[in-house]
Amino acid sequence: MNEKTPFFRDTWVEIDLDQLIKNLKQIEKHLPSEMKIFAVVKANAYGHGDVQIGRAALQAGAYGLAVAFLDEAISLRKKGIMSPILVLGASRPTDAHIAAQYNISLTVFQKEWLEQAESHLNKEQKLLVHVKCDTGMGRIGVREISDLKEIESFLHHSDRFQFEGLFTHFATADELDQQYYNQQLFKFKEMVAALNEKPPFIHCANSATSLRFDQSEFNAVRYGIGMYGLSPSEEMKSVLPFPLHEVFSLHTRISNVKKVPPGEGVSYGSVYKTEQEEWIGTLQIGYADGWIRKLQGQEVLVEGERVPIVGRICMDQCMIKLKHEVPIGTKATLIGKQGTEYISMDEIAKKLETINYEIPCLISTRIPRVYIQHGEIIEVDNRLI
């Protein structure tokens, strides 16, 4: 990196905001013209950086942001983001006045919660709420129409709340078999129809639903994983309406290069032993950074070629088997592109037997995020300084 990057270990994440904006512009064209997009930036924007991603998403045309819990929303407010923010998870009724103070919309799904929250709101406060319907996800939400009607009536007669939205979440929208999705959609439509008066926002679509299914009956979507350039599932890739562009890449530099004779052990336990004379390079990244031990054997890119990680991954470092001697300081790419070679988030997910969502979330915030737009570094987020 250069003088614009205030960190002192040569390991970093690059966040390409141009790719993020491209992904959002594509979904905007794909959806009905009046559709509002809530850009999902929970979990530090899936490890990408919530405030930077939030600003870029709003710049690209998103209506508002969505997070998992109240602390995430307040953090964004304190960093200057004044757009609508929806908390998707559960909050404590005793904190209702804090949400109202920061003009943050909360998810509600129990009449009893509203009754408790009402007593914690000041007379001049009004809390924005979205009612969550559990149509088959099994987490949180109103399950029965009778309970929904009670909540609607309570909200109608209370001057402490504004009924801003109704929504649900699909469990299988990223699967090609649509049977369970259709069951959930039918139940949600029944719940929408049961309302005496619809709130301003009716939304059911996550990224998978936004990309695959007609949303013309509703007026908002919650766009998360697709915004980051990742397919909601492996099987969905064949039905994506347009290409997605990965936003996140991970890089480090080789800190040591040595020629190791045959029969020498590399790293803890000496589980890897050289079969012949080999060039071994050391990388400045380890399991404390989220590059976990199970990634032993995963390839990385050096000079545009794939080389394997050998031996156990340490807390802060790991070793690679080089094809030949290279200079100390040579860039190694763990996720991303070098030349014609590319290591995708999905490749890492497959190695770890998990989903691509988990990979950027795993990469620790002790690795700085470098934000790039129009080919230039515009910001660096280094949580250690």
C-alpha cells in the first residue's frame, strides 16, 4: 500500500465501492420503478464496513438501511447516517424511547411488547415500527392473523407508535424448489389482506427473492448478500438475472522466504514435511484474523499463480509452498484476482463447508478495510489505530 494507508502490517481487505454501486444499480433496474431498497448492513455490513457501505448504498439510490439490532443502528446514527434505519431483530421494550430518540424503526411482533414499550416512551415521542410476520421461518414474528389484528388495533389506538411496515422473511427463496416459498408467500398475502389499513411499507424480499420473484405486489425489499456481489446460494447461480460483482478481496505480503531441505517440518506439529528442497514463504495472516486452521491446503495467488498453504495455520501467520524464490514483500491474494487467476468467496466457503455469507464475517476487524472508488483509495478503516 502507500502513505494513504495508515497501518503497519501488510495485510488488508480491499472494498471496491464501484462494484457495490454496480450491484445496486442492477437490482434497481430489475425491480419495479417505485420499489424502495433497504440495504442490509448488519454485522458490520457482512464484514465489509457498515458506515462506508451504508453511505455508498445510499449514494447508489437505496432508500434506507437495515441492521440486526439497535446498537448497530445507533452506531450508524452517531457516524452521521440520517437515512431511515430498520432494526430487523428483537429489541427490549425498555429501550423503545432510545429508538424513538434516534428516529430508528424497530421490528415488533407481540402486543405485550407494545404495551410495555408504551410506558417507556415520552409523551412527545412516537416510535416507528414494522410488524414481523412468521410465515414459516420459525424465528420471530406474529404467526396468527388474530394476533396481527390485535397488534394493528393497539397501534391504531395508541399515539406513541407509527405503524410503518409489515414484513416477513423466506426460509427457502434461494432454493430452486418453490413449494415452501409459495406456502409462505400465500400466508403473508393472507396476513396483508387481513389488515384494515396497510402501512406505508409492505416487504417480504431478501436478496434471493428480489433476484428471482415478482415483487410488484409490494413496495420495498431488503437487499443484502446480492449487494456484496455474492449469490444467495450455489444452486441459484443458474437463475441469476444478471452477473454479480464481488466487492471484497483479501491480500497480504510475503514477510519471509527461505529454502527448506527435504524432510523438514513446517509449522506446529510438523504435520507437513518437505518432500524435496522447497521454497517456503510466510504470510502475515492467521486464525486470529479469521483465516482459520481449516484453510490449511487452500491455495493463494502469488505472481498470478496458485500456491498452497502448507502446515498448520498459526494465530497470526501461515506458510505457503512457492514455485520458486520470490522477493520479500511480494503480494499474495487470498480472496480476489491476480492476472487471470481468481479465488472467489465461494471457493473459500466450499473449502470450509459453509456458505459465502460467513466468509467476510469471519475476517477480523483487526485487518484494515481499504475503500476504493474510481480506482483511488478514498478511506481506510483501521480499528487498531
